[in-house]
Amino acid sequence: MVDYIGLERVQELVARLGAASFIEGLAGEIEADYRRWRDFDKSPRHATHSSVGVIELMPISDGRLYSFKYVNGHPKNTSQGLLTVTAFGVLAEVETGYPVLLSELTFTTALRTAAMSALAARHMARPSSRTMALIGNGAQAEFQALAISLYSSFPRCASRAVARRPKQCRASTS
């Protein structure tokens, strides 16, 4: 039987644990995996480009489990009310090849990226650093700011809207 984790289940888990605890736990898992970096068979992502976007497969295995993430990037989707990026993943046992989990990864990727950024800041920022700046104000920026504020020593995050098209920038910050 293959377990399924959909968006609703991820949202319920984040709500039950709280965003801070969820991101902190996620960062801990990421750090643990980095400590066993050599255990992973890391394959380059496979990308299929078209005139309207890209679809990528991102595989990895530690010899016991195999996983891949399917992710797309289709910038014009927003004109149809669709997300620009969506993702899902599969986890399988290497020994049998049987899939054990199918998971929504669009929202989860935003949380994972934010946790990774906070973890990197914690390890790489100078101890005297007190301000962090985010470049960009897309959907990911909100998650980044939350994770940095929860999981690092930065007492403030500088926020300044800059855009190639100033009218859009003013509209997004109003």
C-alpha cells in the first residue's frame, strides 16, 4: 500500500505543530542528511525544456530508499489562474522497488527551501551579523523571512521592494 500525503495533510501537520516547530524539525532532518552526504547517490536532474516551460525530475538514493521529485516551471500559468511551479515526489524501497509514499511537494518545497536557507544562514553568517536582506518578493520570500526569523540569530530582516517595473512593485507592497 502506498501512503499519500496531500496538501491538506501537510497544512494540518504545520498547523498542529506550528510553523516554527515544523521548520525547526525540517531543518534538523536536513542537517542530519548533510552529515551523511557521502551515503547518497546523487544524480543530475533531468530537465525537459519546451517553449512554455520546463519539467524536471530530481532523483536521489541512499541505497536503502530511492526518491525523485517532479517539478515544473511554467511562467505563463498565472494567466490561466494556475501555479507557476508545482511538485510531487515518490519514495520507494530500493530492495523491492516498491513505492511507499506519494507526496505533494509544492508547499513542502517552500517550507524545505526556507528551512535550508535558515540552516545555511545559521552556519555561514558571521556571528556579528544582525541584519538579513531578502532579494525578491515572490511567494518564497514569505517562507524565507519566517524561517530566518525563527531559526537564526538575525534580530531584523531588511525589506525593501525593488522592481524592474515600479508600478508592479508599488502594487505588491501596498
